[in-house]
Amino acid sequence: KAGVTQTPRYLIKTRGQQVTLSCSPISGHRSVSWYQQTPGQGLQFLFEYFSETQRNKGNFPGRFSGRQFSNSRSEMNVSTLELGDSALYLCASSSDGKRGNSPLHFGNGTRLTVT
Amino acid sequence: GENVEQHPSTLSVQEGDSAVIKCTYSDSASNYFPWYKQELGKGPQLIIDIRSNVGEKKDQRIAVTLNKTAKHFSLHITETQPEDSAVYFCAASSVSGQNFVFGPGTRLSVLP
């Protein structure tokens, strides 16, 4: 079974631009979560989608948004990029419709650098 | 909400020795505790997990213990090898908000 696939692996953007990251979950998984990982803050939860609906949202500004398609693939968008948005963005999928009942399976992330 | 603490933040051991990483959680409703290993340039990978109705679980050189009363759970790696060097994260399920809350991570270095 193919794992979680994230594209692109690396991105370099300029302040003020916007960016879209893509995630394909494990086949059959309907829950997709996004995390931001930085050396200082660790793994911070952005949001979770289940069956095309946002089920949870972390404490990030409205510049961070996401969506999920009918095939469970997900995208996240960051508008008006700031230097502090430089991070590894991780997508994780889960088979479970019930929160926190089965493990997250992570992709290898998209490394975003904002200059 | 749930809060997860993890210690130590860094750990160096000699090859062949054991390594222990400890986590505490705050929400007594948490009932599922996965552990992840993250190697350089990769996403976190699940290595072992434990549910609240079990006190201990073992998979070859890796074991996890859970003390629900004290809200502690620990990862034990025996006969460490250089390829065990990585960052390890513990996590606890959450019944509200995000599905899981992660600890800050432990950087394990296994010295040859």
C-alpha cells in the first residue's frame, strides 16, 4: 500500500507570495491532518479534514487554510507568506472516523523556505 | 486541553545500551498513546503504540509501558544500534480539538 505522498518536497517563496501544498493520503483513509514543524515549536496542529469537512482547527491565523476533495486528497494554502512561515509542513492520514483512535501516518513533508 | 511533556530532550547512549524516554500527559480521558521516530529528511514514522487497557507492549527491541494512574508512559529501546539514532515523539489522544497532542521530542544519539 502506498504511503502518504506530499508534493512538492521543497519550495522557496518570497514574502507576500502565496503557496499551495498537496497531500495524497493512504488509500481508504478519510482523515487528513496538517502539521507545521519547526525546531523551536515542535509539531503544531494546523487543521484536520474528514470527508471533505474541516473537523478541527489549530491556533493559526486565517492566512492558513485547507480543503479536502472527494477522493480524500487535501491541499493547504498559505497566503501573504511571512518569514516565520518557513517550516516543514507535514500531512498525516488516518483510517479512523473517531478522533484519536488510530495512528496518524505521516508523509515526508514539504520544506517551505520564505525569503 | 491535553498537554504532553517528554524527557529527556536529548539522550546519548553507547551502542548496545538501553535507552528510556518518558512522557506524561494531563488528560485522564486520553486512551491511545503512539510513539513516532523521525529520521533526518523524513516524516515521523509510527514505531509502537499502546492503548489504555494495556500496561505494556513489546515489539522486538522496543517496548512501551503505561501507568494510567500516574499518567506516565515510557519508551524502552534495548540493545541500541546506530540506526536507532533519530528524534522520538510521544503522543496522547485527545477527545477535544486536535486528535493527538505531541511531546516536544527526544533526540537520541547512539554512539558506536
